[in-house]
Amino acid sequence: MKPTSPVFTPARLGPCELRNRIIRAGAFEGMSPEGLPSERLIDYHRQLAAGGVGLTTVAYCAVAKDGLTFPDQLRARPEIEPGLARLAAAVHEQGAACALQIGHAGYFANPRATGSRPLGPSAKFCLFTGARARRATGAELVRLRDDFAAAAGLARRAGFDAVELHVGHGYLLSQFLSPYTNRRRDDYGGSFENRLRFVLEVTAAVRQALGEKRALLAKFNLEDGFRGGLTVDESLQVARALERAGVDALVPSGGFVSKTPFFMMRGEVPVHEMVENESSRLRRLGLRLFGRIFVQRYPYRDLFFFEQARRIVAAVSIPVVLLGGVRSLEQMERALAAGFTFVSLARPLIHDPALPLKLQGGQALASGCEPCNLCVAEMERGGIRCPLADRHSRQPPLTAPSPHV
Ligand SMILES: Cc1cc2nc3c(=O)[nH]c(=O)nc-3n(C[C@H](O)[C@H](O)[C@H](O)COP(=O)(O)O)c2cc1C
């Protein structure tokens, strides 16, 4: 009999145990009309759990109204607790665990969704939204910290196993870390230590609200992906500081939504489809005119964060999750051999939520996902889906691992 792959052995994530090493990365589902978890959202994560993941992450829940990036996006408030509790129960019934990703969009929050002027570490014009953000006051920082803690408390009460704190991708906490967006001259800006301060205050508050029985993950940037942003050397220090602040696992990623959105994904930039699906007329026009110039393309390769993320593994003693272009069982095994405890996948599981079971049962060796990124263009079209999988009638073929690393 074939020995079990280490990918399908249990492992500890802080106080929790996951049945295997595969995590569904947070990827905006677009299934929360009026900011509430819908039956579709619950069913979507039930399917992922039934498909064999160890942990599924409910994507981006804004901790406050002024942190929204889409009008119909999950927003932390007491009304969402019953829906989240049903989602957690549905996932648990299938033997998987679930995490809630919590975050705030800061200076690139969408005024159409928030109804207010965005706020960030510093006053700054954002080309992505066409709005000029204002600088958050000291009192607002206290309120935002409390909003993060309240969202974590909500996840705990709803029965979630974990919370993923969004410290990456140019969201508010990442904006504080980045010299590009943080020009403050008070205790929260300037030196690296000061830029880290707000992140650590929020992490401490979230850790406390979550209690000892739930796991805390932090997704953060290895680099922002442009000159003048956060660098890998600084990200090593961020990782160590998050470990000291009580984070149970680290998820290194990269990129800045408002500036380098495809750095975190790599591959094709489906400008035409993004124009078609954009609901804001202004953004549609901007994309049509300047999309090819402003939305930079980064060539795809498998395991695109592997080398940089290995430096994080060497720098900390808590579990590190490999994210970014993980497609095959062989790559997952290579990641575990290199010291990562888990792997995290977004697009391959959008393509086929049953991939883990297929890998485990030998029906597949790798995902059939091509990095066409059409799923990105689908985000605002009534629920995430993979147009490619739909075309292949949801029967991805047995695919050999891709030759490149
Ligand atoms: C359609 C889509 C939506 C995404 N939404 C989120 C999100 O809400 N939060 C987040 O942290 N990352 C988000 N991501 C990024 C993924 O979590 C992940 O970092 C990236 O896709 C690389 O992983 P992959 O190669 O396995 O797709 C999204 C990615 C895609 C494709």
C-alpha cells in the first residue's frame, strides 16, 4: 500500500489541530449581500470542507464600515454572528476547521461602499479609488484597534477555530508598515519600530479577544513589490515581532492592492473582463483607458514566494504557511520538507474545491488551474467562480505537475 503523504497528516496550529496541511486561502467570495453571510457563502465553505481542506478561510471581513472595499462585503457586527455560527457548524460537520480573515482597507477603502472619505496612516491620494484619504487621528486609532478586537471576539463566539489578521496586501495594517503610505511623524510613523507599533497594538488586542483556545494567523507582506515599499529584510523583523506578540502561524505574501495588485497572484491580467465586470462607471472608464499601463503584469511561476518565505521559516519557530502558486502534491511535499508546516491555496481551490481529496485519492497529481486570473474579474459578478472550470464542466483532467519550480 502507498504510504500516506505527509500532506495528509495532522498538524498543530496553535491550540487547534488541523486534519491535514492544506489551507484554503482567503479569496473574496462576493456572497455577502448587505454585509451578511448568505446561504451561498455557507454552502461554499461547506463544499471546500467536504473537498478535504484542513482549514478554510472566510475572506476579508471588514472590521468597520470605513474599511470596506466592496459594497456587499462581510462586515463585523452582531447581526452576522448567527450566520457565521451556521457556517462554522457546516464546516465542522465535514471535519475541517475555519478561520475568519479580518481587516480594514484604510486609505483605499471604497467610498461607494463606506459612504465616507477613506482614512489611512497619512493623508494620501489613491489612484485606485480616485479619493484622497485623510490621516487617522489618535482617537481613531484607538477605535480601529477596538474594532479589530471586537471582530475577533465575534469570530470566537461564532465558533470559528481561528482568525487571520490581514497585515498584508496594502490594507490598513500593511499601510502602517509601509514607508510609502506611512508618513506620520508621531509615535506611529518614521522609524521601523514606530511603523510597527499600531500593528502590534492591534495584534495584542486581537490575541486577547480571541482567548487561548483559538488560533491566530497573520498574513503579511514579504515585500510590497515596488521601490519605497516594505522590504524583505524588514519583513523578517515583522515576522519575529508578530511571533512575540502571540501569533500562532505566519502567512507570508506580498503586493499592494492599490499599486501592485497582481504581485500577490502573478499571471495574466484580464483587463477586458475586469472592465466588463466593474460596477463603478468611473473605475470602468479608468480601467478601459489606463488598465494596461497601470495594472502591471508579473509573470507566473509555481511557488513564487518560496525562496523569500523560507527566510521567514528560518527566522521564527512558529508554523509558517507557504502561499502563492502551490499547485501539485509534489510541491506541497517539497514545502513541508523545507520546513513549512502548511500550504495555502486560493486559485486552485476556486478552480476545484475537491482538489485535496483528489490528490489524496490519487485521482489528480496537480490542479488544472491556469493562472488566467479570470476569477479575479468575477469577484463583483455575484459570487466567485472559475470560468475555466465551468468550461471544463467541472471535471479537471488528471494533470501532471508543471515542470517549473
Ligand atoms: C479572486 C481572488 C480573491 C482574493 N481575495 C483575497 C482576500 O479577500 N484576502 C486576501 O488576503 N487575499 C485574497 N486573494 C489572494 C489569495 O489569498 C492568494 O494570496 C493569491 O491568490 C496567491 O495564491 P494562489 O496562487 O494559491 O492563488 C484573492 C485572490 C483571488 C484570486
